Amino acid sequence: NSIIDLSQTPYTSDPLWDGQGCGSNETACCNVPGIPWFHRDYGSNTTTDYIELRVCGDEGTTNEDVPVSFYDIYVK
């Protein structure tokens, strides 16, 4: 009979997307090109479409690992 103690603590001091200080479980995520992950360069492509931002999670709001309070979108 094992008991799993899940702590609901946000680890804001170690952002995974910066590629720094990755633990053994994070190695596959940190050794990828294009870090930070949210950076995308679409070159000179243009569009007349509206900007759309989607946020997806695989858990309910009481058990999701990514706390989000706001988004900043910079368009150059």
C-alpha cells in the first residue's frame, strides 16, 4: 500500500524553457534547438489572418502543472 504525496508547488525559480539547470527528468526537453520554446521566427512570411493563441493542457485546472496568469505577445 503506497501513498503518493503530490505537492502543488510552482517551481518558478527553475523555468524549464530556459534550458538551464535541467534535472535528469528534464534532459530530453532541455536539449532541443530553438530554446526558448516560445520563440518562433517565421522570416518574411506575411498573413492577413488574425493572431490566435491557444493554450492546451492534459489535466483539469486543479491538477495542471503550468500556472498561467497572463501572456505577452510582441509583434515586430
